[in-house]
Amino acid sequence: MIPKPTIPVPSKRILLVEDNDAIREGIAQHLQIDNYLVIQTGNGTEALKVLNNFTPDLILSDINMPGIDGIELYKEIRKNPRLITVPFLFLTADNSAQSRRLGRELGVEDYLTKPINRQDLLSTINARLLRSAEVEVAHIGQAYLETVKVLANAIEGRDHYTRGHVDRVTKYALWMAEELRWPDEQMRMMEFGARLHDIGKIIIPDQILNKRGRLTPEEWALMQQHPVAGEKILSGISHLQAARPYVLYHHEHWDGTGYPEGLQGREIPLEARILAIIDVYDALTTERPYHPARPHDEVLHYVELQAGKYFDSDLVVVFLDVMNKRLPES
Ligand SMILES: [Fe+2]
């Protein structure tokens, strides 16, 4: 049998700054046994030189050192945008309240008191690295959401009648996802999909988008291209792949009379079947060039009548339940 290849996991890199050779070697050994890559320096000046072209995953530094001490080193590191998020732990022989307070005021994440216990060392470092990975993931998620909001606003800003539509559709969509107990990741994609569902309207000229009165057949044909155009935009963005069904299929109807593909029933992805109900509900309850705003109760009744025609009957039941429950509170 051919042995399975082992895929090496890149080691986390720790910069260890300690002037006492014996202590530094001891700590480095503990860390290396646990598969960390340790870069050792004997003082703050050397550490800063190393950091000029190297970004560690964590810095572990003594406080009392000749020349640039641990506190000065910490202050210097935090001035550098590239290093500002690297977790920093102090090693100290001095467990006094004063040095702890000073470190805390500076925002140092934690202390390890010498002599170092191997178990403490590894558990503290593992916890810091895990925390820092979580913060990074949260930041990336936030950055994605901000990008999505900017994209969605670019469309809404042009379309005078749909101001607030995206926010409301997103709110209702998240209510549905909560009711259906969707996991966090699907909820996130629901938010992205709801915000971006009309992104393809970027191809529609302003005079058609904001036209009062009926669209000509040619204008209507162009308008109907927005799901495909939107899906094409998202297809090039790796973190938005799961939002594509919302964009491409939100104008499909349960009975097959929708567009762009005329899909029927459960051929239409669940995400789009949910969004279709919400999109129509919000469009009818707000003023548009071709109709005035209609009362919520009247529109909920209309949605009920469309169960099994335009909309998935099972989802209509959930939608009516959610709206009756949550709309009065909002
Ligand atoms: Fe649309």
C-alpha cells in the first residue's frame, strides 16, 4: 500500500526576546518540542532589527534587559501598523503589582512569570494564538460585509424608489433564517445574498431604472437581465460564491412563470424561494414608480394568495408567521 503523504502544517513563528541565555534556551526548547519555530534574540535592539523584515505570529519578551527593555520594545512594536496585531506576552521575574499595572496600562495581553512552567507556557501561548486567529477571522468577516454594503449602496443610490429596500429585505431575510434555525455561515450568506440580490441592475440605465409608468418590451427585456448580470459579477468573487443563488434566482416563480430560467418548484434553490417572497412583499408595501405603497395586511394577504403560484406554500406559512410575530415589534 502506498503511504498517505503527510502535508506539513506550517509552524507558528515566535520571536523570543530574553537576555539570559540559559532561560532563553530553556524556553526555546519547550516551544520547539511543541513544533513552534523560535527566533531568539538577546535584547530589544536585536529584536527590532529582526522585526524590520519579519512578522512573527507572537512575541514573547523579557521586561528587564540592557538597552531597549521589554516595555520600550512593546511601545516601538505597537507604533508599526504591520506589527500592531501581533500578540505580545511579557516574561517577568518580577511579579509585582507595579509591573503588572504598567503592562496592563500599555495593553500587554498577558504575563508569564519566571521560572517558566512548561505547561503554563504552552497553554498561554496556544490561547493567545487561538484568540488572535479568531480576531483575524472576525475582521475579515467584517471587511467582507462592508464591501458588500458598499456594492449594494452603489445600486440603491441610483434607484430613488428603492431606498431602504435592501436594508429591509436583509432584515426580513435574517428573520426567516432565524426562524428556520439556519447555521451562522448560512445566515451570513443570506445577509450577503439579500444585500446583493439586485446588484445586476448596474447594467440598467438610470432612465429605465427610474422611469415613471410602464416599461417598453425592450426596456423590460433589459430589466430582466439583471439576475444573470448580477450572478456574473459575483462569480468572480471567491467569498461570495454561496450568495449566487439569491442573485440569479430571486425572480423565479414556484409555478415556472418567472425568470431567467423558468425553474419550477424545488428546482429553484431554497435561498431564492425565500428571497422571492420577501422581495415582492417589500416592493408592494413601499411606493414605486408604478404603484403606491399598499398596507402590510393587504400585502400579507396577497402573499398568502400566491402560495403555490408564485411562491413555495411551505415558506409562505413560515413567512406569514414570522411577519405577524416580528413586524409589530420592529
Ligand atoms: Fe431583482
